[in-house]
Amino acid sequence: MDVNTQELLDKALSMEAADRAFIAERLIASLDTEFDTEVELAWQQEVLKRVSELDKGKVQTISWEQVKNQISKELSVKH
């Protein structure tokens, strides 16, 4: 990795989480050279459906902390 790349990475890592997520999404998207219109449309429809369910109160979100706790519980039961 050259110096400019390392400097850019260091600067990006010092940014707020939302900015890092935006940059990461754009970088990953730039690597995806093939575009499947049907898959993209299906994802867009799924996102719209989920947002609608949230807006109508049909589903509720849970915190990341709750998700981690549930995963830990499930893993400890399996072992």
C-alpha cells in the first residue's frame, strides 16, 4: 500500500460512522461490475416493503445490543 492510500485510509477511519458507511458502500459498489436489473429491482421492492411495514407499525426494530444478546444466548444453548 502506498503512502497516499494509507493517508486516505487513515483519514477515512477517523470519520463519523455514517460517513465511513457511505464511503464503504460506494467503494463496494464500484467493485460490482455486473448489474442484474432483476435482482436490483427485487431488492428495491423488498426495501420498500420493509419501510412500509415499519411506517405502519407492523414490525418494530430492535437495538444491535439486543441482537448481540440474542445471538449469544442461542450460541450458548447450542454448546
